Amino acid sequence: MKAIIHYFKTIFAALKTLVKGMAITGHYFIHPKEIITQQYPENRDTLKMFERFRGEVVLLHNENNEHRCTGCSACEIACPNGTIEIITKRVETPEGRKVKQIDRFVYHLSMCTMCNLCILACPTDAIVMSNDFEHAVFDRSQLTKILNKPGSKLMEGVRH
Ligand code: SF4
Ligand code: SF4
């Protein structure tokens, strides 16, 4: 007898769960504006990520192809897993002063854990986290990026 009661109890519990699920589906069918899930990639053109989402590290450049990176290496030192390599060179200013300048900002996206420590360490706010999350590539080497654009230079007024 006990087994029969348990059997019907199980069926009742399953039906209750089914009705509950159908009620939620029905609610969103009647109130489509309340739906929070998104149809990706169909909505690629209108998709807006949350501001705090961390997709990849980028070096900001202005319209004159200038950035704020002095090549101080603070981000490289702060990075816990060697994702960043700052390669610098020595250049002479018009005043005859020899200064360190960034040659290549190498970023290994495949190693980045998006911990944000490099961003916090940068004294000139040269780097930020972008929202871009579409990083799939066929060739892994494409995940190693040079963040300073060709021909770019240090922004006027940013101190070494
Ligand atoms: S986000 Fe973290 S892991 Fe990625 S480069 Fe910056 S410090 Fe390194
Ligand atoms: S990005 Fe910032 S912390 Fe990194 S080398 Fe450039 S100035 Fe220094």
C-alpha cells in the first residue's frame, strides 16, 4: 500500500512541477516585454553588453592616433600570469633628452583572466576593459595582439 501511495505522490509532484513551468512560460507569452533573455547572435546589431562586463584589455587612442602609455611597465608587473609584455625603446626628444618610449604593447588575450589588475595599476589610465566578447578565431596566434596602433605616439602632456 505504501508503495502505491508513494507512486501517486511522485506523479502528483511531477504534474505540479509541469504546471508551474507552463505557468511561467504562459506568463512571458502574455507579457513579452518582461523577457530578459536575448536571441544571440540574431540581435548582434542591437546587443548592448553590461558596462561592467570585461571582454579584453585595450589601449585607448584618440583621433590623432595618440595614446597615454608611457611604457612604465606597471601593468606588466601587476599582471599575475604574464599576459602583458611591454617592449620599449629609447628615443631622443627635440630638446635632446633621451626618453623611454613604448615600442610594442603585447597582449596575449588567450591567457587573460580579465582580473582587471593591470587597469588598476596603470598610472595614466592608458588602458581599459572593452565590452567586446567575440574572440573566436581559427588560429590561436591571432589572440596575441599589439595594442599600440602603427604610427601612434604618446599624448601631449602625459608624463614619463
Ligand atoms: S586583466 Fe588580469 S590577466 Fe588580463 S592582462 Fe590584465 S592583469 Fe593580466
Ligand atoms: S599601459 Fe599604463 S601601466 Fe602599462 S606600460 Fe602603459 S602607462 Fe604603464
